[in-house]
Amino acid sequence: MRITDTAGFHAWFAERGAAHRYRITRTPLHDLEGWYTDPASGDVRHRSGRFFSIEGLRYGRQEPDGPAWTQPIIRQPETGVLGVLIKWFDGVPHLLMQAKMEPGNINTLQLSPTVQATFSNYTRVHRGSPVRYIDHFLTPGAGDRVHYDALQSEQGSWFLGKRNRNIVVETTGEIPVHEDFCWVPRPVMAELLRVDNLVNMDSRTVLAGLPDDPGEGSVPRRAVEKPLHDTAALLHWFTGAKVRHRPERMTIPLSRVGGWRRDDDRGEIVHETGRYFRIIGVDVEADSREVTSWSQPMLAPVGRGVVAFVSKEIHGERHLLVQARAEAGTFDAVELGPTVQCNPGNLPDGAPRPPYLDTVLTARPEQVLFDTVHSEEGGRFYHAENRYLVLDGDDVPVDVPEDYTWMTVRQLTRAGRIGNLVDVEARTLLACVRTLPDHGASR
């Protein structure tokens, strides 16, 4: 199936949704088939010892008055594959995408990359069906060309050191297309990124690493780049931030996590304030998946987050205000994040507001360049949503706090193609920014 426009895509996507049967049922943690609570630690684990576990984490920072807390966290040591195949048709690059059900998706079906598979999936630990197209990414053939391959982090607030391999492969060979997959033109993908809860997180992180091309959605080429800070200055700033934010973290038994409790009536793990997130259980039936039924724990956030880049034209070039951000589970302690990344409902009473949050929340309509609600990873998170925004902040001063800096879209794109440097929320926004017309050009 090859799509030519957005109307054709939505018709195909609706047809795929109607073609399959899905059921997600909330289930108490203690009733999940194949899972158990370790009597010694309270950790929630799979009886096979594989897949993932829910454990406790103690986190603190060494700087004076640095934050410290304990929390449940998802530990998933496996490295999965997120891959997109590219092929040119009639002079236009097309991406092979799939309509995929994930149990945590707020609308069940979303647009996924060509391959979205954990190590257990593609090695068939669960004895499920083979993962389609996986060989193009693990063992590219004569007609395949690898454009991008990096180990990238995922949500550092909820995962402990989680990484997936992000790969983009261009192919010239004949590809048999399964009915749940279709070729989507890159300009159409740019339009789909503006639709709420359609393009899933795994697709967005790979899209951020797509190679430039002369078509829509590329980073415009210019003879002379005019960034406020050169690469050496940015590395100096980022290294300094990593020295300032020296986290101390260790896994602890889930039963020793303070402020959290098991709600035995509902079979969930909740925070005593009702904030942050809950650990819940679900039973899943999905006739389109490699395994058609299973049970699992999930992390269910409380409320919707806000993720935003403030942008500004400097030296005639569009810059993004980037934050050096430390999170409890981040693989390498500190990564480049968006200007704002928080859930306002989780802010403690009386606590200082994060820098630039009010700038984002009070932006005038004419300042908003991009505004879409996207879901987070539906395989581990239940109904997790963030509102993603890009704002024109030309009235924001060039001078910024020490944990912030200005980077051009090109600079952040190059950084985003290096593993463990740009966080997953910033990569989503980067994929969106690159769809904006003339986002990097002078006016």
C-alpha cells in the first residue's frame, strides 16, 4: 500500500482499526498472569525473569539544596530496535510505517515505525510470530543503505537507563508490504505530526534522526551557518552542566520507597498525594500482535505534561532554547532537553515555578508555531500524554540561566543523531520543528 495524501492515509488507518479486535482490561497487580511480587523486596517481576520489572530508586544530587527522593521506576535492561525503512517513489522519499496497537495508547491504534520491537520480541522469547522487516535493520542487504544508527535514551523520569536502537535504512529492493503497513510520503508525515495522538513516540524519535533531503521536512541548507555559540562553546557549557549536576542514585527494594503505598483494593501502587503516576495492571487481547494475549504492569501518569521549545531569531537564524536536564533514570545523568518539560499538576505546593513555564502557558496565539498533543510510549505507559509546543519567543532575552543555552535547529539536529545526548521529549519536538516552513532560515 502506498499513500499519496492525508485523506488516503486516514482512510487506510481507519480501515486497519476496524480490521482487528482489541481489548484492554484493567486488572489488579496481584492478579496479573505471569507476574508476581517478590516477597523479599516488593518488586514486581515477570516469572521468566525477562521483559522488565518495577523496582525502587533513590535519587539525589550532590549540589547544595539539591533535590532528593525515592520512587518506583521501570527497569528494562533489554535494548530494542526502532527502525524506519525509506524508499523513493517518483522522486519523493516514502517511509514504511505501520498501524500498531499498544495497550497504553489512549486511542488504541497509532502510527508506528517499520520495526518497533524489544529484544525479547525479535528473538521470539515469547514464541510469537516473527517481527516483519527486522532483517533490514539487523543485517542490511545489498540494496540497503544505513543512514542513521544510534542508541537513544527514553523517558528518564520513568525508566532506569532505558535505551533503544534508532535506525533509518534506505532500500532500493522490492518490499512486500503487509496490510497493516503502508508507504507514507515524507511531506504527508509532516502533516500527520500535527494530528493529536496519531504518530507514536517510537516513530517520532526515529523521525528526529532522518537524513536531510530537498523535500519538505528537511533542515534547509545554507552556505553559512550563523549560530550564537559554536560547537566548542556548546560542549564547554554542556560538560560544565554535567559536572554541576552529579546525581547519586541506587536501586532499592520497592517496599522501601517512601511516600508510595499499595492500594490493595484497586491492586495499584500510588503516591500518598495522588500525584505523579500510578503502577497499574492490564490484561491485553490483540489479534494483530506477535503474541495475541498477555498481562503486564503499566505506569499511568496523573495529568498531562507540557513540553515546549522557546525559539528566537538570533543573527538571522532560528535558535531553540535548550536545557541541560537531569532526570532520575537518565542513562548518562544529564541530557539536552526542551526549554520546558514538566507536569504542572505535579508541582509541590509553594514550590518555585520552572523557568519559562509561565512564558509558555501565557503565550499569545500568534506566538505558537506548533501545538499538538502526543502520546508517550504505549507499551509501558498507560494514557500518557504531553502537550508539545514550539513558540516564537523573540521577546525572550538572549541572556539565559546557566543550565540553558541557545542552539540552532541544525546544531540540535546534529546532536540528536548522537546517542544519549538529546532526550526523547526534545527529539519529539525536533521532529516537529523540522516540519515547520523556513524554520532555520533568516527572514
